[in-house]
Amino acid sequence: MRNIVSFTLNGKAVELQNPDPTQTLLNWLRQSRTLTGTKEGCAEGDCGACTVVIGDPNATPTWQAMNACIVFLPTLDGKTVITVEGVAKDGNLHPVQRALVEHHGSQCGFCTPGFVMSLYAHYRNDGAVDEETLNDVLAGNLCRCTGYAPIIRAAKAMYDYPKVEEIALTAATKQDTLALSMTDPLTGTKKQYFAPQTLDALAALYTDHPDATILAGGTDVGLWVTKKHAVLETLIDIGRVAGFAEIAQDKNKLSIGAGARYANAYAALGNLHPTLGEMVRRIGSTQIRNAGTIGGNIANGSPIGDMPPPLIALGAILVLRKGETRRRIALEDFFIAYGQQDLAPGEFVEAVIVPKPDPSTRFAVYKISKRFDQDISALCGAFFVRLQGEDVSEARFAFGGMAAIPARAKAAEAALIGKAWSETNLRAAMTALAQDFTPLSDMRASADYRLQAAQNLMWKFYLGEDAPYLAREMHHG
Amino acid sequence: MAKFQSVPHDSAHKHVTGEAIYVDDLPCLPGLLHLQPGLSTRAHAKITKLDLSAVRAAPGVVCVLTAHDIPGTNDVSPTGTGDDPVFAGDEVVYAGQAIFAVAATSLAAARHAAALAIIEYEDLPAILTIADARAAKADLEPEQLMFMGSTEESLRFAQHVIIGNLRVGGQDHFYLESQGAECIPGEDGDLSITSSTQHPSEVQHLIAHLLNKHSHDVRVHLRRMGGGFGGKETQAALIAAMTALASHKTGRPARLVLDRDDDMVMTGKRHDFEIDYKVGFDDRGQLSGIYLDLASRCGCSMDLSAAINDRAMFHADNAYFLNNADITSRRFRTNTVSNTAFRGFGGPQGMIAIERVMDAIALHLGKDPLEVRKVNLYNKMGRDFTPYGQRVMDNVAPQIIEDLEARADYAARRAAVRAFNASHKYVRRGIALTPVKFGISFTTTFLNQAGALVHVYADGSVHLNHGGTEMGQGLNTKIAQIVAEEFQIDFAKVKITATDTDKVPNTSATAASSGTDLNGMAAQRAAQTIKSHLADFAAKEAECAAKDVIFENGHVRAGAKEWTFEALVKAAYMARISLSSTGFYATPDIHYDREKHTGKPFYYYAYGAALSEVEIDVLTGESKILRVDIVHDVGKSLNPALDIGQIEGGFVQGAGWLTCEELVFDDQGVLRTHAPSTYKIPACSDRPDVFNVTLYEDGENTKDTIHKSKAVGEPPFMLAISVFSAITDAVASVGNYKTLPDLHAPATPEAILRAITALQQAGET
């Protein structure tokens, strides 16, 4: 066991003994290191002004843009951290920086360091510079001045400039398990942090500390700290658990370790269905998908998490583990009520197993939000039917944003099962949907819209190949 | 030397390396206090209990500030209306209003402590919406009327009369740098404040009043803001005032940089409007007259609402001759955050009203909306008077529209859109071309003044200072170009320095798109004064006339003599010649009688036009901008790259206002969209797929502005009205172009689907 967090910052070694485990990288950079180039725009991972690049030889891709505002310091252990101050070398601007200057890609300049870092990660990963890719690379960086056009022009030109020397990746060394402990100066609370390295160690640790907060990507937990100012006493970071992010598949099913990040599960999920790939692509942003995990999106039980509806529709099974014991439940049964999941103290989500759709099935998932990219769903609808001849033998319609939990539309499904896959029956199922849900009105949408759009999404699903799509949607596969 | 060139933003190399300094990047001085305000959670209530003992006792707390700690006037209202207290007294008038602030040794300590306050309220009746305010007759000032001709008569004889309405949502500025300030106390009770503000002089004056000091005791300065857009014109004073009060009370430096959520609930936004019209027109769609009522939600105080709503009235004609018009304006007081300046300053809301009328007329007559727009444009045949009596003398809207139509192939593309819609049931396209005519000048005439201060050091390097503020628009770059051009020296020889009330006093806000027009002229005059000293000196040395001294390309020639600029400056210094000067400019030839709403409030107009093509999903209401073409008039451009940057950026910001950006207050008056997770400004993929921006080739200001350029900050914002009209066109296709869709802004998926559904249901009955 070790209580020293070590990483490199802009090429220099850093060692921190028992740091506050929930101190964010952003605050540490700005307050302790006076590296003020990295900006706070929102402190919730939504604007990208705090984007830094984290190099990790074990990660794919190696160079990851991350929101420093919701990265906790200990999670950097063994990694290579580069901030905007580390990009230029001896006053020579990096190609990304030169391109932004010469294409007039900055106006007020406050978001600019974040854009530099998102593009820098992309540059170092040898990423493509077509507009569709760039839209995705930059979806998590908000700019209020430029309208993005000159930034895209700069990004397209970034490979045209001569290369400069760049900070090298630090080889990660296999080290002892990290265990930190300190006392919060404001509240007097004792704060602990553990980073187990095996699944068994995680299971044992969580059994011993059932009140601990499990920390995966921090895309939600980070906000408890930065926005709710919560004091988290015990954190168990699952980021170093070997094999926890594994994605495996056979002919019939896909198995995703709960620690798999969106960015890494994207391809496998996209292979199940192009609309599922598009859904994953639209979750958060590059920075968020580099951090957030599939397991976290399920385990936190949000009614508007985007993974549960399509996974429920596909009939996914959760593998839950407590100590040495594992059990399997249908994903839809995991969600009991708002904020309440079928999880015993000390029990955690280990994996999700997704049956692959076969040729006798139809599937699609749709997300509606006020903004197309990097928004939280007002409504998410996922649809699965199995056809025997003309008739529907199996139907699972799952929605997010329609109830306090992600939930199936049982009445709508019942209206179709055993009946012909026809316009008339589908219309009847759309009508029946009104019995399934009494959605809320909130800042994302009204109850009326949610219900009407949910019904229309069913129709969209029925249209299949003829379903409308806007020019902006990517069609994979 | 740098005139008319696309010099990159002077700070670009610092933006990309993180070296550009904003308020929160200042080094932390020893003893620095961090502030956190405590906010009202109620829209309108009496404070029955305010127990701050736990706040005071919390670790790291140095002091807690309330209204009782203010020695002078507890008010930061920009026009002296006395209704913008720094801290609420016994009553709160909006959810988000500051009640107290904690000053502590760390930000974490301040935030931890602020949460410990015990506040009890007795709710009072709250007026939250325009409808509430209308019912309660809660006007901030009397209804205003601007009129021309006899509208009643014109409608009586009109071939067609239609009525309609439009609701237009507000908008949060969402500058990436939230509001912030830092105060450092000095001797004699002096205070030096770094404020992220568009209006340093106002911050200075208000803090002097707040603390019973004189303006000469308070210095306000800033190098740059991380975005402003109007949001830091008046709102910055509140934040700066808190830091000044903390420094005043403790003698320690104090900093407050708002958390994003606090910023969004505490500070004002664009006014939301409800618009009603009754318009008469002939078979060609030409207006005979119009009744237009513009009602806005101003929030809990006056702020700049009078001038903003005036500007809405001024732009309710846009580029069109209204013939006869009664434009009424109601300015409603509500228990919501006080709305404030935002790029366009009411102009966008007035302009979208008349553009909606154009769309309504076109659908009523079954005509191409562009034909209707064209037939109503101002022209010389006696159709060049605005409703406020100013003649439109510099009209280039017809030429710009013609240019854009040809460039962007309007007719063929409109036909293609119609053909697309005929063969697609669930995806529909829409297209629209709308013009912009925007009046340039503060309509409050005295504000149209500016000062500058230029030093030439003995080594020939130049120090430039002026009263304008840099918020990203490139103002400093343009003004440095102007000064470099005047002296005929390299751009790099001109040092741009922080805006500072110690250098240029009594400045106006950098607002109303006027930054370059006013400060550029003042800086040019300062440079000209120094140049005349140099010319006199050179003439004497060369024994020629001063008028024959030529400054060119880094050199000065007089008679047979020639110097480098540096050599002449050195020689002049040795000869004891003054090498420093102020410059001053006041816009000529403008006047306005606000009582009657007549006069000549604008020095000139800026013009532009945009053609937008969009696509909507009929099942969900989602939309996408496919292509945008713009021709915009910036006169003779001082810097084409910066001007195009303002056009692209303004357009996308305007498109956000009309599509994805929605402010939602709940039924208790609490803002529910107070962070980027819930309030969605356009992201990268929301910019148009094809985005062609052209500066109007024949552009040249007919007035004697700085190098014949035109203001560019605000006008392009309103080009985005073409997006709303294009969405309207797409939705109208669902009703076979027979009916004006009941579409309101912002055109969120929900708003679009509602409008579609209404058309479908009307079609069924």
C-alpha cells in the first residue's frame, strides 16, 4: 500500500502524499501550481474550458482529452498530464496553436486553452480532420464568440505546420495499491481513497466499506463535489481494477465490464446497431466519453441516463457482485424507484451482458434533446421486436425521461405481441403508450411533448429503413 | 501600415498558450479574501429571519457582508433608478438576489460557510411572467408610443388586414468567463479594482457612491474579458461592488469570481418579448400600416430596460418602410432577474417582429416571402422615413439582397426545397432570406463620446490606451492598426495596454457596437496631435511647410531630409517636443427627443442579409441548419478577418437564441436552466454545414467614420432571424403553405412539433 500519488505534469515528476482525494485537477493546477491557463467555465464537465490531456499507455487512444474540473487528483497516478502550458516548446507554438492563431480561431480566448487541448490530444492520436470527426472531437468545447467556423478551419490545417518537439509519454510503472487518508480542514471529516487493482480486491474492499462511494469516470460523482459541495468520506476508485473494463463477445452476446468507458465500448455497441453507436456517440462529449463508464451510467440509476433504455430493449442482463457472490438480473429489474436500485450494501455492478439482435429482430434507439450533441436526453426511446412470420412474438420498448426510472412500456408492447407487425397495430400500440407513462414537465421538455414524441418515435421505429433522419445524424455500419 | 489587413487578434498567441490573464488568473496576494454570495431562493418575499452566526463562525471566515455594511448608497443601478441593491434589505425581489456575502481565506471556506446561513422568508405575491405583469399593470415606466402617419385610417382602407402574435424567449449571455472582480486596497482608502466589465467608468462611479468616496479614489481597470456580449455592461458592477466593500471593510484584497450557476441565476439576460401585430397591406404585400405591440419582461429593476425597449421600437421597421405605424411598447416589472443588455440590445426582438409579419403576409397571399420583403424595402421614392422620423440615407439593403440572391442561388434553391418537400413526408426543408438594417449610435445621445491616450516614447515605441474594453471582438487590434496607420509604423510597435480609468476618464460602455467607431476616432486624433508636433518639428528642421512632411512606411520625409520614425522621435524628444496626447471624439449630427420618440438617433445604419436553409424532422421537431450564406456590410473593413469573425460568431449566437437556447423559470420563479447541462448554447456541430460569409464588396460608410468603416459587433446577430424564418417555412410545408405556423422562439424540438401538430390538426378538421 502506498499513500503517494505520482504522475508527470508537463514533463516533470509530481509526488503528492495523501492529497485530498476529491481535490480536482483543475483546482490543484490553478491554486497549488499557479498554472492558470486551464480555465473553469462551468465546473461540471460541460464546457471544456478546463480540458487537459492525459496520456496513459494502457488507454485507447493513448492521449485523452479530459475535463480537469471533474478529475480527482489520485486518479492521475502513473499518468502523463499535459496542460496548455506544456504544449508550446521554448516559445515555439505547437502546430495546433499556430493554426488557431493564423486562422483567427480565438476571440475572447477564454475557451481557447480547452480547444487547444482537445485538438492537441487529437493531433497526438493522429486523428482525422474531416468535419464530422472534428465536430465530435470538439463537441465538448463550447465557444461563445467564434461560431466555431474558424476553429474548424484551423483544425483542418493543423497537420500543415512543421512538427515541434512534444512531451513524451511516461511509462506507467506497476505499483502498489494506492490508499490515501486525510482530514478535511473545513469539516473535520476523515477522507479515504482506495484504488484496488483486482476484482477480488474491489469486492473485498467494498464489502468492508459498504458506505463507500464508487468512483469510475467521475462524470457524475465529480459534480457532487463541485456543485453540491458534498464531502465524500470514502472513495473506491475502480479505474485500476484489472479486467474490469473488458469487452468480450461471442456469436450471441456482448459482455461489457462495468468499468469500460463509453469511448471504448462505442465500437462494439455500434456494431450491434448503428443507432446504438450514434446514441453512444452523442453521450456527453469526447472528454466525457473518455472518462464515463457504461457501468456508472447504469449504477447511478438516473432516469435520463442514455444507456439503460437501449440495453433494456435488447434484453441486457446485469452481473452483480458482492464479496464472492455473483447474481444475474434483468437490467430492467435493477431500477426499482427514483434513486433506488436493486443493489445490496457492498454489492456492485460487475458487467452487463447484451444479447445480440438476430435477423428475426428489429431494433432502434432514438434520443431527443434541445441540442443535438452533448446534451442530456429530454427523451430516449429504444425499441426491439422479434418477428415470427408477420407477427410480433416479442417486444421490448424502453424509455428514458418518461418516468422516475428507465422503464418499459408494457401496455404498448402488449398491444403488439401476438399481432401482425402492421400500421394499424402499431398505431394501437402508440395509443396504448399513454397508459404506460405519466411523464413530468421540466426544463428539458413538457409532459405533453414527451408523450407525443415517444409515440412518434414508435412510428419512426415502425418505418424502419424509411424512417426520417436529418442530415446531421451519422449513419454507421 | 496595418490598415485593411487581417492582422490576427493581438492576444491570439497568448490565448493559445494560456498566458492571457483574466481576473481569476491574477496571482493571489497575501491575505487575499475569497467571496461567496448567499442568494435568495424566493422570487418575492420578506426576510423574516437572517441568522448568519454559523456563517461567521465557520472555519476561515473573516467577515460577512450585508446591506448594513454599506456606508454609502446600496445601489448599482446604471441610470440612478436606485432599484439595484448590492444586497437585499428586508425584501427580496427575485430568486438569485444576493442577501449577503462571505469573505474567507479560501474559496472552499467561503462556499462552505455560505451554505450555513439560516434564512426564513414570508412569501409575497410574485409577478413572474409578462401575462402576470400585464394583469397587474406592473409597468416599470409608462407605455411608450412611436408613430407615423395614421395607422387607423390606413388599415381601414387596406386590401388585407391580418393579426398575429409571436413570443420570443430570452437568452443567457454565457460568456465563457463568468463575472468576476478583484479589489486591492491602497493608501488613503483608495481602491484598485480589476473588473471583468464592459464599463469600467460606471463600476468606478458606482463603487464611489457605494462607499461614500469620490471617483478619484477608485480605479477600475482590465486587460480583457472572457466574453461580454452586453452581459458585463451593467452586471459587472454588482460583483465588483462586493469585492470593494470587502476590501473597504477589512483592508485586505478581495476576489469574487462567480460559479457558473450563481452567475446564471444572479445576473440579467436578454429580455423575452410578447409581440402582437395587426397589419394592413395590398395585393403585392406592401404595407399600408401596422399596429405593433412589443411587451417585454424586464425583471425586478429598470437597469437598461428603457433604452433596450426603445431600441426594439427603433428596429421594428428593420429594413422596411412601414408607411403608417403605431408601435407601442410595454416594459414590465417582474420578480425575476433584471434583464439587461445583450448583443442587439432589443433590436433583435423588434426586428423579428416585422420579419414574422413579412412571413405572415407572404403565406396569406401565397407569395414568395422574399418578394414581400423586397416590395417593402426602404427606397428613395418617398419611402425613406423611419417611424421615428430619421431619413434612411445610406440604404444598401436592396443591393445586398440582390448580391446574396445571386451568390446563393436563391430562386433555384427555393424551388429545390419545394420539390424536396413534395417528395418527403417526414423530413421537411425550409429556406429564407432576411435583411438586417441596424442603427449605429447609443440612442442616449450623451454616451456617444470617447477618449484615448497615446504616448510615443523616446525610442519610438508607442503606448496606446483608450476607453474601450476588449471582450474578444478585437477592438484593441483594430485601434492599434489605426494608430500604426496614422504614424505609418509597424503594428508591433504599438503596445496595447489595459483599459484603465486612471488613463482615460468618464468613458462610455463598450457597447452598441460603437467600440471602434468611437475609440478608434479618439485614438486617431491623439495620434494626429502627436504627429502634428512631429511634423512641425520636422518642418522646422527641413525648413519646409508642416503640410509637406510625409509619414510613410516607417519613415518621415520633410524637404530634403528623411528620418526613420524612431530617429525623428528621438530628435524631437531632445528638442523638448511633447510626445504624448489625449484624443477625444463625440459623434456629430445626432439628436433624439425621447418624449416624442422622434429625431435622428443614429449616425448611420449597418446592413446585411442572410439566406438560411434548414431541415426539420416532422415526427420529433428536431432541426438542423444545412447552409447559410451571408453578405454583410462593414463599410471599408479595418480588418476583414476580425469582421468575418464577428459575423460568423454573431450569427451562430443568434441562431442559438432562436433554436436551442431556452430559459426555463419554474412556477416559483426559480431559473431551472442555470448551467451548461441544462442551458444549451450552440455546440460545434450546430454551426451551419455550409457557411459562406462575404463582406459587401461596395461597402463604404457614407459618413466620416474611422477609415469609412462600419460597426460590426451587433448587426450580424440579427442575420440569424433567417433561421427562424426558414424553420417557419419548413413547418409551413406541413400545412401546404396555406397557414402561418404557430411557431414561437426558441424553435426547440418541442416548439416545432407543437406548431406542426397544430397545422396537422387544423388540416384534419
